[in-house]
Amino acid sequence: MTNVAALAFHRARTAEHVTARLSADDLARAVEVLFRRLRLAVIHAGEKNRDGAVLHPAANHRSWKSYEPVARDIAAALTRLGLREEVAVLPDDLGLAGALASGRSHMAWLNTAGVQGRAAMAHAPGMLELCGLPYVGHDPLVAALLDDKHRFKRQLAAAGIPTAPSLLVRPDPDGLRPMADRAFARRFARTFGRHRGPFVVKPVSGRASLNVTYVESVPELREAVAAVHAATHGAVLIEPYLGGAEYCVAVAGRVVVSGGRLSRRDDPFVFSALERVLEPGETIFTSMDLRPITGERARLLCPDRDREVLSTLDGIARAVADEFALEALVRLDLRSDAEGRLFVLEANPKPDLKAPSPGVTSLVSMGLAQHGMTYDDLILSLLAGRVGQLLDGGHPVIGRLAGLA
């Protein structure tokens, strides 16, 4: 480890740290050392109605879910991978900072989308930034941008990444009057031109296709928008319905573990490209809360038969990773129009990382075998990728724990 320590020392004191990084072998050794002493906490969403979780319960703009079972899957995988210290599983709530301090945690893994309020996805990373504790996950600004479909799509459009046009509708006590409100009519015409249906109405911040509604025509928009406003207390997006195939693809960092072997890439890792299988008459993919993800609900794309769409998905995923400077896992949802052109619908900044079990899996895990990877390989890839970023940046806590400082 002498040469590794010297490299870290040099990087921390010169401008070379901007471009220099540990080799794959050195990073693997650093992670091995780190596993002997790292105290890590996996964080899931807290419940606002639990005593002490919040000062005052407020509205949830994003449909709430605890994600605790998946947090325990991640913790179990890290234990199997050799983390010697017990992995804490903690709720994201008012007591998080105190729990991390009392447990003397060195690092956290964010598996939470927040507890309540606006931009809930950014709350936990914001707290950890305040505490100075490194974590696996997106920084607060990126987390909020990815979870806000309106702002996310605007940045996509500005970057030239294809996304369907959309119209933002904020809550209004008088409700939407699409046929009578002239200002709305002008915005509608600028956005959709002559298109008069069908449409999709969805919350600006949401998950798992909940509160997403298909409507046939303009007159139906008022009722659909009112229903989403009532359910979420937040803004709503109207988009044209795209009638083609629906796809999703995962994109992660530049560290990949396959068969226990760690490698460092020069580009983002794009994987698990698949087509969501819609049943006859199913216009919106049914929420995983209602129907678990199985092999019958998604089809992995074939490198030979689906070469063209795979190439397009790969290019879009890399463009999104570069545009948002992604440092953690994201799943992109896309859909094609009648001509087969692909458009990004949204990003999921906290995709499901459920451990696969007989008959049930997650969209992210379905394509791992194509890369010679297991679920545990993916978990180690995400942790090692974050550790690599922290070491390359000269983070004092991780460097000290990994024997580099």
C-alpha cells in the first residue's frame, strides 16, 4: 500500500488530483482494507406519523414508501461481501443525525426518497452534507432535479436530449379550465400545437406510476388534473401520450465488479436495457406496488435483434449521465412514438434495488447476468464506485480508513 499512500498524498497537495485516480487494483485493495473497519448505515424513509420523526406532519408531494425491506437487502449484501462491522439500518427522519453520531458511522447509503414536503428526495443528502458524512447517492441538487419531472425535462430539452413536450399546471383553487382560460389555451397551443389527445397526466414528483392517468381528450384534463392535485398537493404535468413501446435502462458510475473482479471504466456503465411488456389495453405500466416485477412484465433487449434501439438507449443514457454529472445509480424510463422515435419520460433517482428472489426481481437487476454480474456484484460496484470518487477527491475520512492517509 506504500505506493498507493504516496499517490494519495501527492494528489491531495497538487492540482493533479483533478484528473488522477487510483487504478482498479489499488481501488480494490483500498476497498478490502476499508471493509475491515468501515461502519456504514443504510438509510430508508422514516414515517412522519411516528413520534419524534418530524416536528409537524406535512403533505407528501411524492407518494411515500419506507423502502426499509430493500435497505435490509442492501445491508445483507454488504455483510455477505465481507463488511466486518454490523451494518446499521436507520430511518430518514428528525433523529437521523443523532443516530449516525451515536453509531459513530463513517459512511451512509441512501435508500430513501424522503419523509414529507417538497423536494423530499434532497432532504437526506442535504442532512449528510451538513454533517460532513460521505454517502452513496446523489448530491442534494442532482437528487432534487432528477425527481422533479418538470425541471428535469427542461434541462433535457436544453441539452438536446429527446423528451416529450409537457405543460406544467400548478394547484389552483378554481381548478383547471382548459376550454375557457385564455392564458392556459395559449400555453397549451405553444406546447402541443394541434394535438388534442390522448394525454398523460402525472405528478411532477412521483414514483412507480402512481397517480399517472391516461385521458383521451382535452375536456377530460380538468378532472384528471384535479385528481392528481388532490392526491399530491403538488404541481402536475400534462404530456402527449406516446403510443409506442416503453423501455427502461439503468446507468451507473465508472466502477464495475463482475465475478468479484473490480474494473474502472472511462465511461458510465449502462445496463439492464429492457422493454416493459404492456398487456392489451394497458396504457400505463402498472405500479410495482400493485403487481411485482416478474420476467413476464419486462423483456431484456437482445444485442442482435434489438441492436438499433439498444444503441439509441445507450447513447441517451450516457448523454444524461454526462449532462447531470451523475455519481450514483439512475434508471431512465423512455417511450417511443408511433414512428419509433424514443423520448425520455423521466428519471428514477432511487431505482428499486430489491434482491432478486424466485419469480420476482427489479428492473435494474434483470440484465446483470448479461454482464456476468450478480446482485452482490452490483451492490459492491455502487459502493466501490463511490469510494473511488471519495479517494480520488482526497476525502480525509475514507482515505484514513482505507489506509491511504
